[in-house]
Amino acid sequence: MGNNQYLIVRSNMKRTIIAAFILLSTLSASAQVNTDRVMMIGKNALYFEDYVLAIQYFNQVISAKPYLAEPYYFRAMSKFMLDDFVGAEEDASECLLRNPYYTAAYQLRGAARQNQEKYPLAATDYQRSLEFFPEDRITLVNMGIVNVEMEQYEVAGKFFEVLLNRFPDYTPGYLTRAQMHLEQGDTIQAMTDLDKAIDIDPYTAQSFSARGLLFFQQKEYNNALADLDEAIRLDPYFTGNYINRGLVKYHLNDLRGAMADYDRVIETEENNLIARFNRGLLRAQVADNNRAISDFDKVLELDPDNTIAYLNRSMLKNEIGDRMGALSDLNVVLEAHPEFFNGYYMRAQLKRELNDLRGSENDYLLARAEEAKARKRATTDPVPLGEQSTNEEAKGTRDETDTNIEKFNLLVVAHEEDSQKSKYQRQSRGKVQNILAPVELEPLFVLTYYERSVEVRRPVYYSGTMNQANSELGLNWVLKVTNMEAPLNELQVQTHFRSIDNFSRRLEEEPRNEALFFGRGIDFMLVQDYENALKDMKRVLEINPDMLLARFASAVIRTKQLEYDRLQDEPMMVDRGNDIELPGRGELPGKIRLPEISTRSIDYDEILKEYESIIRLNPDFIYAWYNRAEIFTLEKDYRAAIADYTKAIELEPQFAEAYFNRGISRLSIGETAAGLDDLRKAGELGIIQSYSIIKRMQ
């Protein structure tokens, strides 16, 4: 069992869990104002997943006051989220040196050590955390996993027993215990736990994925196919499920269907080694040799040491008459596997066809000698190479880490941990921990120079305002309006700090230049310094009250501040749980938990006034309608939100995010049919999580 699969508890923290950690720490009462402010900005950056930027701020605090524990903890968390587990462990240790009662640091250091396979040390940290919070589900799961990794199954079982006795409906507990049973070879108990997980929560793709793989291993191919179909329907981006469904279809003699699944993986993940390898084998089986060779070319480009791919490519090159190419690949194989007697037989035949009779005879003698050694070592005769492709065992599979050259023609299985790791690396710092994805609004649109890339592109919304602004303001980069803002890397962070200094120097000479204030304000916003960003936007509006983008930036900045501040005011907790509720049942669909009775705050009123001013200035600015609707939703004024989303859709009929959020709002007030129609349209336009919600509601 790969630890990457189960370090979901820390390596994929959602914002709510990050907020919980933030709440566990105590601000230093003696800190100077400037240090407090830098810490606040750093935590803003951490909360908004801008980890590199956050580290820069925590560095400043540590440099000024190295005796404080808190900045080390938050810098450790930032490093952890960037997969710097060694750095995270070191910083968490520094935090605990300064404050041995900083409970969250034990949890974080335990997760960092677990990722480094320092299992006994991780267990010690988790145990210390449990002394403070003995019923924390996340820590109990991790304690179970750590003990499984150390093969202390009895101890692990006790932790899972405590966990599930206390939380009998906790799906991740059953999933992780099922993996423990599989480690022990107990497929019956594993299946029982997976059945229970699905019975509790039939909307978690991982449960169907794990059970489908178990059915596959038990050769119950029809059941495996049904489970993997459901897993893919619930989570269409989980490439491991397509790979394994391809294997199932192959065993059901549906070669075309298997090929289609591998095509689907490669369309979205061009460098997926398993899909490339398996598709190459399937193409070889249907005599599509040239395209099979191209797949193995890609495999070897990505993994130059893959001798199994070299062997397959050698055989394919021989099939198309490229004898020298086949010989070259086979030489690589035999250099790595000098005991592979079938390879010598193959090379002897190749050399004979190339008229190298002496070389052919030498290889034949080598093959006979190695075969004799192999027969002496084995209790039964090995299956001759030429017979493997027709033997029923050719429909077996191998693990990706299995480099046995004799298994050259077996398809590769994508195990759950491999798939989860792939998904984590691709997109999810926060999605795997909350196994059941929450019902969240699509985010606000913001001003930025940087936009995340996505696998499914949504329609582009043309904005004349942005084109005009970019041409008139003379900014150094192209300003965009997007709800998929990207975090800054270290170079970008330093670039924007320098840009702030440059704007400040220029403003000394031109103190009434609105474009300079606006440019610096955007820089401040990007480095999460909202206080200074708002000051600059306020100055812009004093000079030019009709500057639409300055008002829009002000509204966005105020909203970000409120989101962060509200989370700081919530009750302290370690584990918020994975329970998902639709709006109207005590939980909002957005990212902020609100009281049951809505109260319109003065802060929200200020933001709404900004959007009203923007709409008066430009009634066609769709992002103002959309963002104002989201504020209404946060206040539980769903009908007002629906009206604004509708206006945005009238202005831009392909506005996927507006359809999605309007659908959530309609579901919140019981307009189920209309809400589902909106979600279907949003799914059609690229918001894939729509389909999971549709099924849940149906």
C-alpha cells in the first residue's frame, strides 16, 4: 500500500482544514504591529493557496523575531503543500522547540515524516497529537496507516476499531481499513468494508474504484466493469479508473472499448506511461504495428530505462522489417537482463536474417546455456517465449513496478495509490482529503495577470473593458478577469515586489497619476497585501470616480478579506468532517459557513454598493452581475442571486459558471427541476462536478 494514497489527511488539505490549523495557533500578543501585519498577509496567501508567496512573508517574520513559534508552523505548512516534506519537518520541529504545546505542529510534522516513510517518528507525533485530541478522525486514520506501513496490523486494527466505533459512518475509515485487509491478503474482510463504505455513501468514486479493482483481481469482470463505470461517472478525471476499465474490457474481449479508454486517458494526460504502454500492447495485438511503435517510443522517451518497452518495440520493429532497429533495442534488453535466454534466441534469429551467422551461433549457444541454468533453478519448465502470447496467462496483468522481463506482454494495472498520486500531482491539493467533493459555488471573478490551466476549457467571455484597460493603463502584463487565478511562483513574487518599488518611485514624481496607483494596487493585491491594495484603489477613485476596474478590484479585495476574517472567527476545531449538505440544510454551498439566520453586514453592504456603481457605469460588465450574485448567495438571498445570475446569462449565453451557481441557488429554494436544468447546462459547458450533484439530487 503506497503511503501517497492515504496521506490524504494532510497532503490534500482543503481550505477549511487549513483554516482549522490556523485557528489552532495563538497569535503572539507581544508582536509588533508590523510583524502582526506581515503574519496576517502570509496567512492570507496560505489560505488562498499561494504557498510560495506565503513562505516569503513568513521568512520576514522569522528574520525579525526568530523566537516565535507561529511563523515556523505556517512556513512548515506552506512547504508541506509544495511537497517539501523535509523542509516542513524541520520547520515544524523549530516550532515545537519554541512551543512544545503547539498541537497542530505535531500533526503536521507527523504527516511530513509519514511522507518520508519515517513511520515510527510519524507515529510518535500522531500519538502526541491524540493526547490533546483523542477523537480526531484524521489523526486516527493516519495512525492506522502508519502502523500498516510498519506491518503492525494488530495495532492498526485497534486504531481503526476506535475510529469506526466512534464514527460509524466515516467512509475514509472503511476505505483505509479495507486496504489494510488487502495488505494481509484478507479479501473477504476488504470486500465487507468496501461494501459498507458504498452503503454509507454511494457518491464517492474512490469506493467504487477500489471495489472494482478488487472484483477485477478476483476475475469477476462484469462486477468490476459495473463498479468502474460508476466510479468514472462520479469522477471523470480519475485516469486510473479508465486504465483499469480498459483492462476489464480486454478480459471481456472488448478490445475496441479497451482502446477507447486508453485513448481517453492519453487525450487528457499525454504522458501517462501506463496508458501509453497498454495501448501499445493492444495496437500490437491488432497488428497496428506502426502506431504501437509510436506508443512505445513515447514510453521510452518518458522512461528511458524501461527494458520491457524496448523488448516490445524490438519485436514490433522486426514485424515491420526494421531488423537493425529491432537488434538495437534487443541489445539494450540483453545488457540489462543477461539471463533472459529467450532474448538470445530472438537475437540469434535476427542476426541470422542479417547474415551474421557467427553472431547468430554464439547467441544460440548463450541461449541454450542460460536456459539450462533457468531450468535448473526452476521447479517447472518456463513457458517458451513464443507460446506466451497464445497462452491464457497472456491475459494476466503486472504491477507497474514489476520489471520481470518474462512479463513483457502483460498489461499494467493502475493501482489506487498510483491513481490518487497522479490526481494529486495534477490538480488536487485538497480534493482527496474530502473524499466527497463539497457542493461549492464557482469562485468569484478577480483581476490578475495569471490564470490556471484547466483540462476542460470553458467558453471565453469577451470583455471590451479589459482590452481598453490594457491599452490605456500601460501595465507591464496583460490584465485578465478570471475565476481560476493561479498562485505566484517565487520569481513572480520577487518581480511584483520590485514592481511595487518602481511604482512608488514614479508616484513621488506623479502623485496624481491614477494608472500608477492602479498598477501598484494590483501588485499589492497579487502579493495578498489587501490593506495597501485598498488604499491605492481608493486613491484611484478619488482621482477618477468612474474608473470601473478600480471599483471592481476594490470589491474583490474586500470580499477576500471578509472570507479570510470570517474563517478566523469560527469556533476552533481540528477535524471539520466530510459531511456534505446542500444549501438550505444548514450549510451554504459556498466556501464560507454562515449562521442559519442571515444578517447583512456593513462590510457586505459596502461591497454591494461597489457592484451597483459598476453596473451603473457599465450595465454590460457581466462579472459585476456574477460577483454580486455570489454575495447575495453568501447572505442567503437566493432569489436576488438568481436574478443577477440570470442577467449575466442574458449578457453571455455561454456563461458556464453563472449556470452552475444559479443551479445551486435554485436547488437551495426548492426549485429542483430548474436547478438541475442549470447544472446540466453547466456540465455541458465544462463544469464537470455538475454531474455528481445531478445524480445526488436525482
